[in-house]
Amino acid sequence: MDFTKLNNDVSDFTTKMVEWAGTALPNLIAALLILGIGWWLSAYAARGIASLVEKQPYVDPTLKGVLKRIVRWGLLVLVFVAALSQLGVATTSMLAALGAIGLAIGLALQGTLANIAAGVMILWLRPLRVGEFVEAGDAVGTVNEVGLFATNMTTFEGVSLFVPNSKLWDTKVINYTRSNPRMVRETFGIAYEDDIAKARKTLLAMVAKNDKVLTSPEPVIYVSSLGDNAVALELRAWTKGPDWVETRFELIEGAKLALDAAGISIPFPQRDLHIKDMPASAADVGEKAEKPAKGKSAA
């Protein structure tokens, strides 16, 4: 073994490593610093944007989640490109390659892109906003946040919903918060022998005692139908949107108590059976049953 040659090779390798470390190591350290500082700054900037949106009354809170994510990921992309540039990577060709890869991923993830497009349309047309109670298909609840891909909601029972934006955009949206005032519409049945005018007066007096019911438009009561078992009286009263649920429950309970106090019955389903004529065959059977058989005395 030629130790002299081996020694020379080791010396050359060490020299080249030192030269590489002298030039590449500072760039590597700088790239790592860019990534670390950029990651922290992107998170800090995203929180700052969210805080700024909350403090500005003229900025819709619905934009909070979207702006926060756009700022965060936009800055992270710039930081990543700057770190690669620090390492000597040709970022122009890399960006072109990333564009091609992004196109392929976009074709594979059409549903995800549809969610982003739907989120943009929701933010633009604003059929719903943060804090509003809406119904969209089978999703019913209060909107907490509209994100790039999905919307976070909380149901009336406190259950969290995570709904893709495309589902909200492709269906009918009913916004209950913007419906102000709202009509409470309930039907109460009374017996046919009860006085309709007395029942109407009793229900209107009960409604007048509820301070949540608006006087304009004034409450009205109509005879909506003549059912099989009862005369249906329909109550229509208006209240403020946020008070609708509570007002509805109060009017239902109040109507039952008021009608009971006035002696007006709320009938339940029933049938009256009237026999006009008994068939001859049935009459004969009845007579035979009453006569004792021959040779046998009646008990």
C-alpha cells in the first residue's frame, strides 16, 4: 500500500471539504436562519392581521380566517424561495417546475380547488357571515369561521360542524339572522261547539301580554281550516329575529294555558260511530241467539 499517495488523497479531500465548508456552510446557516425567522414572522404577521381585522369595525369578521391563512402561506412561500436562493438553487427554473407540479396536483384535487373557489364566492357575495345563524342543506348552525377550504359552524345543540365551502355554495342558504322581524306562525285547534270569537279574543289577549311580540304588524288570528276533529285557528305574530325561538315557545305554552282558563277545549283525534240501520241478517242472528234450542230450556 502506498501510504504517501493515501496521505496525499486524504489531504486533498480535507482541503476541498474545508474550502466547501468555507463557502457553503455560511449559506446553509443563512438559509436555516431565513427559514426559522421567516416561519416565526409569518405566524406573527398572520396573528397581527387577524387582530387588526377584529379591531376595525368596517372590516367584515368573515375575512379574518381567510386573510390569516393567505398571509401565513404567502409569506412561507417567499421564505422558502429565499432560502433556496441562498443555497444557490436556480429559483426561476424551480418555480417553473413547481408550477407544472401545481397544475398536476390541481387537476388531481379538483374538489379542493372547488372549495377554494366557493370560499372566494362566499366572501364576495356574502350570503353568510361570522356570527350568523344559517341553514344550508343539512348543515344548520352559527358560522364561526369561513376558511379557504371549509366553513366552521356550531349547531343549536353546541355540536361543531366542518362544512366544505362547495357544499354551502351549491345549495340554498337560509339566513335566519338577517330575517328581522320574523313571524311566529302557530295553529291551535278548538272544538266545533266552542265559540270562535271567544277563542280569538282569548288568544289575542294572551299575545298582548307578551312584551316580545311587536305591535306593528299587529297580531292576527284566522280560521285556517275545518278539520276532522277541530276548528283550526292560526296565530300570526311578529317578533325580533333574535327573540323568535323564545317567543314561539312562550306563545305555544301561553295559548294552552289561556284556552284552558277560558274553558275552551283543545280536542284530540276521535270518531263518533252512529248506527242508522241494522242489516236483516244481523237482526236474524240476534233473534236466534235470544231463542233457546228445541228440547232445551233457557238457563
